[in-house]
Amino acid sequence: MDVGAVLIKLKSNALDHVDSWKNELNERKQEAIETLRAENVSIESWFHVSLQGQDYLIAYMRAEDIPRAQAIGRKSQFPIDQVHKAFKQNWEKVIPATLLIDLIHPK
């Protein structure tokens, strides 16, 4: 299982777009989950952080194979993925995170 995260620096004045994107994905949650199934992703979480007046997103993913999931996502024809692709216009920079510790409690 692959685990990954990125820090995404947003362009100025992107928060209205963040809210619209968040609301759309939450309203169409079942569609978004279908894309996760197609990509073999078990968890995808997003967070907003504001640091010294600059807005960022943190994206976290757990998948069988993250590079493969990303390749599938790039080619996706799901309508909800088109919403996400359009939202990326609000991104200024993507900064990869390095996994240091991954603790999972067995069920």
C-alpha cells in the first residue's frame, strides 16, 4: 500500500474557488468515491491551511499504487474528475511531502 501527501500553494484569492470545489465534491460524493474505486484508492483526504496570509491545501492519499492511480486519474472521463481538473487552475505550486512514519492500528 502506497501513502502520499502534498502541500499545494494556492494562487491569490482562490478561497472562493476552494469553497465551490469542496461543496461540489461533497454534493457529488458518490461520484467521487466511484473515481477512487477506479483508481484503486482507499483514502483521499484534503485539508486547508493558512500560514502568514498564504493559503495552502494538504492532500493525503492511500492507494495500492499511487503513480498508477494518478495516471488513471489523468485519463479519467468521469464528470466529477473534470471538476477537479478545472479546480487545479487555482494551484500555484505542488510541494511533495516525504513519509516519515505510517502507523496503522490493526483491526
